[in-house]
Amino acid sequence: MHGIRPEERVIIALDVGTLDDAEKVVEATGERAAVYKIGSELFTRCGPAAVELVKTRGKEVFLDLKFHDIPNTVSRAVTAAVALGVKMLNVHAFGGAEMMRAAVEAARITGSGESPKVLAVTVLTSIDEVILAEDIGCRREVERQVVHLANLAARSGLDGVVASAKEIEVIRRNVGSDFLIVTPGIRPRWAAKGDQKRVTTPAEALRAGADYIVIGRPVTANDDPKEALERIIEEISG
Ligand code: C5P
């Protein structure tokens, strides 16, 4: 991951519901942003046109649809994502090793160009010890389950994980440095927290070992998204 410019480490979350709004964000930030994250809302509303919109402006897409299904279905979904030309996509590690291997295999069988990075979501940050134990029936504490699933993802051939800043250190220690960590829940000191509870600044997350940081509202809901992004890039470049 060395040699990547600071601004290439920022992924802008396109958490909007229309192509017009997506276009406004890309227009406002495109000078400095290289990668945009398209999640369930925008993709469910607008479909592949959202990916197309970003790609035609020369930008890359992280398709955040968190696939979790039987291996054959996930494999076919990944093949469809590859056809869209996304740079990164993700699956739930809870789907197991066979499902993750199927995802990686499908990602690697690409026609031309670089195959997308396949990332795992381990334990969602909205899941705490009580939910993990009582609803899901998993007896491990959250951090141990995160490490367990990150290791499973690495052994299954995945390129990395999506993980909160507080999980970075333990994942690096247990899974190694050659594993991508993409971190959301980022808030510059000057931005509102919104519904995020445990937040980390962009510079802290990168110092802790994140390869990429995902930033949504601090940029997209700012009166001046371009200036907000400039400020973040300046902070992580210093
Ligand atoms: O606006 P904000 O910066 O909070 O957006 C963060 C993005 O990262 C959203 O798309 C959110 O769904 C996603 N995300 C997150 N926390 C996780 C996983 C994903 O905030 N644990």
C-alpha cells in the first residue's frame, strides 16, 4: 500500500437516493476524490447507472452491497459486479469460507483489466456483545469474533476487510500487514458526528493502519463539499 497518495486513500460515500444528487457530489469533489462508495440505497434505487455515472467521470467504485448468500449466488453476483468494472466490492464473512472463496474466484475470472478487491465485513459495528450473543447466538466476544472472521477472510483469499478504527490494531496484529483495511466512522474534529458514535479522525485512522478511509456526511453534507475534502486531504498529508 506504500506509494499511494493521501488523496487516493479517501473513499467518498455516495449515500444519496438519486442520480442527480450523486452527480452533484461527484461534480463537487471529483477534482480531489478518486473512489466513490455506492451502497444499497443508491444501487437499489438507480442500479448500474449509478456505477456508470461514477466510471464515466474517470472515477472508481467501491460497490458496498455486502453479499451474503449461498456460494453459487454470491459467485454470480460478483461476476455481475466485475462486469460493471468496480474497483472494490464486499461480502459478509458470516457467509463462511466456501462463500468467500466463491466470491474471490468469480472476482479473479475477469475479462480484461485488474480484478476488483474483495473485502469482508466481519461484525457490523451496529452489533454489540448482547446482540452477538443473544440474537445471533455467537458466544465469542465481539473483538474475538472480528479477528476470527478477519482471519477466515484472509485464509479464504480475500484482499481485506472493512473495519472500524478501533479494530485496526488487533486485525493488523493477528492478520498481518498485507491485508487491506477500509475504515468508515471517520469524523474530522470540525465535523458533526451525526449518528456515528465511536469516531476517529482521518489522520488517526491512517496512523492506526487503515489503507482507505470512507467518508460520507463530513464531505457530502457540508455546505462546501470541495472545501471540506480539501481540508481532509490537507490534514492527512501533513
Ligand atoms: O456519512 P458517514 O461518514 O457516516 O458515512 C459512512 C459510510 O460508511 C456509510 O455509507 C455507512 O453505511 C458506512 N459504514 C459505516 N460503519 C460501518 C460500516 C459501513 O459507517 N461499520
